[in-house]
Amino acid sequence: MVSIESVDDSELKQRILQHARERFISEGFVSVSVDDLCSDLGISKKTFYRIFPSKDDLLHQEADWLMGEAHAFITGLLSSDRGFIEKAMTLSTAVATQASKVSRALFRDVQRHAPDIWKRIEEFRLKTLHTNFTRLIEQGRLEGYVRDDINIRVFMLAYAAAMGQIMTPAVLAVEAFSAIDAVHDIFAIFFQGILSEQGREQFVKSDLLHFSGNAQSTL
């Protein structure tokens, strides 16, 4: 059996990132030590620190990976030739599925102990939301599914504010609803308000406003 210590640094880095990501998502990152990761992977701390100068560096690279994956998925989806209904359903299900995988502990840990990363993620979220959701809503308007009288800019600011205020550790820690419930309800409330009659009929048929968070996501 080949020791993990013997693989090249590039492969080893990916193995560490993948394993750390799985543990951070389910347990948060404060409770998962470098010793824990090294023990799980069968590597020495010396090897770990050769690849990652610190645990904070590992966390920054995990955030880079997450944002890179999200950006690639969203831009790929919106650049495809799919219609508004299919794009909206795919995107909403992906966001809800991803939210269901992340523990409250991770939300809390990043906000409290890594505020710089939290800020980067929030800035990325807002930029992605404004740029890509605006494209999606404009496509829906062109296809007749979104009302012509809706101010897209106002809609986006309100939607972003709702997501930003509710999807936080402070709120999720004290409320009975889960992250996936929050994503579902925010999406349903806002999108029901901007749809044309034709859009509502199609969305009901596609079950978008009652989507399941069990679908697999590439985010």
C-alpha cells in the first residue's frame, strides 16, 4: 500500500482540501484541529505545514474553491440555452441543496473567527447575486414570465437584503427554521411577487415554488 506521504504535493494538497472541506462543512472549523486532519489522513504535521503555512491559509483556500465552484456553476447555467423556468428551478434547487449541507457551526465559526473570509464571501455573494440574478430576471421578462412593471434593481436590492439578514449564524442559531427552509421561503416570497400570470402557471407546473432540497448540487 502506497503511503499518502509519498504522493506529490499537488495531489496531497487536493486530498487535504477535500477532507478538510467535508469536516468543516459538517462540524465547523474551530473544533477541527490540524492534529485531527493529520490523524485522519495519516500524514505528519510537518507535511501539512509544508503544504499549508497555517490552518487559516487552508480555510482561505477552501473559500477560494467554494467561490470558484459557485461562479463556474452559475455562469455556466446562465450562459446555456435553457429557458428561464429551467434555469431558475436549477439555480434555486442548487442553492437550497448547498445550504442544507452546511452546518450552523460553520456559519458561526466563519463569521466569528474569520471575519475577513466572511466579508469576502459576502462581497462575492452580492456581486454574483446582482450580476447573475439580474441576467436571469431580464431573461424571464423577455420570455414573458416576469412582469414588465417590476424594477429589477429594487427587486435585487430587496432580495439581497433579505438573504443577508436571515442567512446569518445569529439568526439561524435562534430560529426553528433551517438554512434550506430560509432559502426556500425567501425565494418563494420574492419570486411569486414578480411573476406574470403566465410565469406563475409555468412555475407551479414545474414545482419551482415548492422545490425539494434533496436534489444533487454542483455548487
